[in-house]
Amino acid sequence: MTRKQRVLGWLVILFPFVVFFISLSVGVVRIPLGDVFKALLSPVFPAMKEGLPENVLGIVLGVRLPRLLLAFLAGAGLSVSGASLQALSRNPLVNEYILGISSGAAFGASLSIVIFRQSFPPQVSAFLFAVVAVVIVLAISRKSDSPIVSLLLTGIIVSAFFSALLSLVEFFASPYALQGLFYWLMGNLGWPGWGALSISLPLMAAGTAGLILMRWRMNVLSMSDEEARALGVNLGREKLIVVILATLVTSAVTSVAGIIGWVGLIVPHLVRMMAGVDNRRVVPLSAALGAGYLILADDLARGLAASFEIPVGIFTSLIGIPFFILLLRKSKRIWL
Amino acid sequence: MRSFASLWMTLRRALVLAFISGAFFAATAPSVASSPAQAGPSPALTVKDDLGRTVAVPAAVKRIVSLQAEITRLVVALGAGGELAGIDYTMRRHDHLFKYIYPDEARLPVVSMAENNVNLETLVSLKPDIIFASPFEKQIVEAIQRKTKIPVVALASLGDTAKLADELKLVGRILARERRAEELAAYFSGGLGRVRDRLKDVPAGRKPRVYMSFWGSLTRTPIRYDPVAIAGGLNLAEKAVPDVLGSAGTTVNVERIIAWNPDVILVHGNYLPAERTVTVEGILGDSRFASLKAVKSRKVRYTFGFWNWWDMAEVLLETEYLAALFYPERFPAFDLGRRCDEIHKMFYGLDGGFAKLSAALGCDEWTHD
């Protein structure tokens, strides 16, 4: 690793934390960083509340903090999932949605929003159907002679199947439920409060941490199967663990924030361009860059217009795709 | 690969949503003129509908199919419910009061599914003289008329309650019930006029600032809501998006709601209690909103006026209710239960309207302080 790469790596690691803190002061209501600092410390030091405007505590602790934590962990989790699955499949176009996770989660959430309503929370339903989709993909693809190709093809098929089921639910949805469903599917970080996040954030954190801990194994998994076996790796078990962790992260994100596309594809590519292809660096740096990227995209989503909010999923696609095309044209190669 | 699909799905949904929202307010006012007959041997009316189409309708309408919930209710209010030959999916599934307003509704076959998907074979088999349709999409309306050879009139006030009285008169004329239409239009306009009169001297700076949580979402809000405006309230989201976009509503963030610090929060209540994803109790108990004036004064209430269409009786009732909520000192004698009964009796001949509304939607919260 060159000195330049090392410095760049540390900057990338610092990036989401700096953006996180600055973003706490960004929003409809202008809150100076000093007040943000006091509000953050006020649960531990109640004296800090003195002099703060009445709504600042509610905005910083009740609105911005959970939203930014969600953006941080969702961005990190989606990027790490994408990087891990790309390494696993040795395919640069694979991302966390290719295994049908997103379609399964979207269908599950739509069932909850449109049909079951209050009786079955969308978070739980999304998670269950994401797991169902991945189990189907794994069950069908594992007996193939070419497991990776089979995994990808089965993922596309299962994804299409759940997309069709989603369309069916949309077809029968009431006009009220349809509006909610449309916005949920566009991706939005602003809806869940602490209650919903108390389940989802630990799942995202656990899955992301698990994938980061497995980063060195991904170098082995990205070799040919023969080479990996020669190194004594239990391929089936290791790949299954990676897929399960990626499913855990993606379904936890999708269940509370809807479908946020392109993060898991673009961020790992950017990291590989900067830091090379060693997954020991790619995976943690993807986490850091993905966290910062989604926080910035969400800052735009909530700050671009004072009186309305554009779903962040639109921004991640609108920003990410042209940027990605530019980078591909410039680099003229696929990094993996 | 999935991301390309994801992008397409996102764009497709954005377009569909824009269409749904845009169609809500996009239509023009209907008009009517007597003209020589074009359909059948009897003299006909020539009607200009909300899509700007000129439609010749038969003079004697005996069988009606309504694919537009707003018009179905008007037909019943005009006393022509017995002439309904079929209703639409939305009415059957989502109008929780229709069974009280028109007890024979169970006999009516449903001729459409969600998203304006009409079963043409069922439609033709019912042999209607006229079809009332939603002006949401011109191609669908014209396709139905072309394929069935039955006149299709696309009507709906699309958010503009000022058009409701004209729409009622037009439907009354098509159904040869002009006197009943005039009577109801006068009752409706008179009721709204009395509210306006009592509030005409309220200075703009004293109007309560209102946020509305609609469509089952805390952050989705209508940018136009006539009952609030007529009742002397200020819809905080009124100018949230440019008029040229034609949107019915917009999405704000929670922080925006806190920054607005509304005096009153209205929650869309036209859901069965079990289906409500946003509730008055939920907002009152949400720590993020503890500092809001509306929460401190407990002026967080359900609203029932807007379904996915406007109903004249509910618009009038809600306008009076909101006026009394915003300005209790100017409407000291307002009695929600009594007015609910009176208005539903006038429009639908319904006795005990308030008790039935309360039972259907669990809306006794209306009377909470």
C-alpha cells in the first residue's frame, strides 16, 4: 500500500464521522454546532439544556440523531454487503439486491402496508420475506455445477417473481395505501423513530460488523474454488455466512428505509479505485465511504427544499449513476 | 443489474405518483347545454365533462353505472340510487358509510378493479344508459365509450369543493332531478356561506396554523384542503410545492412539522380504526412533538371530510366542525352529533348519521377535548 493510499484511507475513515456531526446542524431549523453539542450531552448532563430553545432538543435528539444513525448504518451496511457479495461472486455487477433480498423485502412490506396494516409491522414482514427470497435462491442454486452463475441467475428470477407479486399487491391496493407504498419503495430515512430503529439498527450494526470481521476471508473466497479449498477453507459454510450477513443487513435497511439503490454498487467500486482490490481494506473503507455518502445524500434530500422532502432513494440513484459512469469512462476498467 | 431495475421502478413509481397527484386537481369545470339528440330516438343533452369532452347523453336515464365514487354518492343524494346498476371497486371496498347511506348497495355488482381497470363485459351486460367515470385518465374514458357504445361522462370536483354544487346540478340535469339538485346545492352553499360570514372579519394573522397528516403517513400532507380554508384555518403546506406541478399533496420531514409549530394537527381518519397507521394518540404521545402548540393544547383531531373524493355532506359537516374547533367562541352552539344527523338526513335521508359514522370509523374522538 502506498503512502498516498494510506492517507486517503484514513481520510475516508474520518469522513463519515465529520459529516455526521456537521449534518446534525443541517436542516429546516438552523441549529449552531454549539447547541447541537449541548443537546447531545444533555441526557448525561441535564444542565446543558439551559438556554437551549424548546424545540432544539426534540429536533436534535428526536429527529436528526436517529435519522443520521440510520443513514450511517444503512450506508455502511449496504456498501459492505455489496462489496462482500461482489467478492464472493467475483462479479462487479453484483450488489445486495441481486439475491432477491430487496424484492422480497419490498413485497413483504407491501403486504403489511396494504393488507395486514397494523396487525403485522412492515419491518417484520419485510425481513421475513427477504429471508424467504434468499432461502429460495440458495436452495435452488446450491446444487448447480456452477454455483455462482446459478446464484446470480436464480437471484434475478426470484427478484422478478417478487417484483411481480409486488405489482399484484399494488394493483389491489387502496388509493390511500398506494401512496404510502410508493413513498416507502422510493427510499426514505425520515420516517422511523427510535421505536422502529431499536430493532433495525442493532441488526444492521451486527451484520455490518460481521462482514467487516470476515474481510480477510473474502480474499480467499474471491479466489477460484480450487485455490480456496487448497487453503483449507470450508467454502460452502463461509459463503453461506457472508450471504446470511448481507441478507440481515439489507433486509434490516429495507424494512425501515425502503429501497435505496446503487449504494452497494457504486461505493465498493470507488473504494477499489482508491485503495486497490484487497478486501481487508475494501470492506471497512466501503463501510466508511458508504456511511458518509448516504448521510450526504440525505442532507440533500431533507435540505434542498425548505418545505418538502424528496425521497433519498432518488438522490442516491441520481447522484450515483452519472458519477459512476464518469469514473468508468475515466478508469476504463472494472476493478475487482 | 437489479439496480437498473431498481432505478426504473423508482422512476416508474415517481411518474405514477405524479400522475395520481396531478390528476387530482387537473380537470376543468364541467358545463351543460341543451342540444338536439345524438343518442337514441329521445331528445338528449350535450354535456361537456371534466376532460373537456362533449358527450351526448340520453334524455331518459334509467340505468346508471358509476365508476366514480363522488358521483355515486351524488346519484344517491339525488334520489336516483334505485337506478344504479353497478358501482366501482373503490366504493364497495373503501366507502365504509355507503352501506348506511344506501342500504341496497349489496345488490350492486362491482364493475371495476383498482387503478381504473374496468370489466367491460360486466359493464355491457348491465346495459346502462350512462356511465359516470373518473376524469383521471382520458384514454380509459374514451376506450370505455368506444368499446361499449355507451355514453361515458367523466366528472369529479378533484379537490375543488366550489365545483361540487355545479357538479351536482349537472348530474341532476342528466338524471332529470333538477329540483332536488337545486335544493341540495342551496343547502350546501348556504351552510358554507354561513361559516364564511361568521369568519369574514378574522384577520389573517389570527388564523390557526394547521398541519394535516394524511394518507396514512405522518409526513404526507395535502397542499389544498378547502374545509380548512373555509373554516378560517391556514394550511401550512399550502405553498409547499409549485402550483404548476399540479400535486395534491407533498411530503415534508418531521423537522419541518416541528419548525412550523402548528396550532392544530388534523389526522386523516377515513380508515377503519384497525387500519390507521397514524393516530391522534400516537401524535399526542410522540416525544418529538411534545413542544408543539397543537400537542400542548391537545388540538390534534381526526378529519373525515376527504375520502379519495369529496362528498358534499362530509365537506359541509367537516367545515362546520373545523370552524367550531378553530373558533369556539364564534360557534358556541355547534353540536357535532346534531349537525351530523341533520346533514346526513338532508342528503341521504339517513337517520342517526352520527351514531353510524362513529360506529363505522370509531370517530367518537371527534368530540374529545
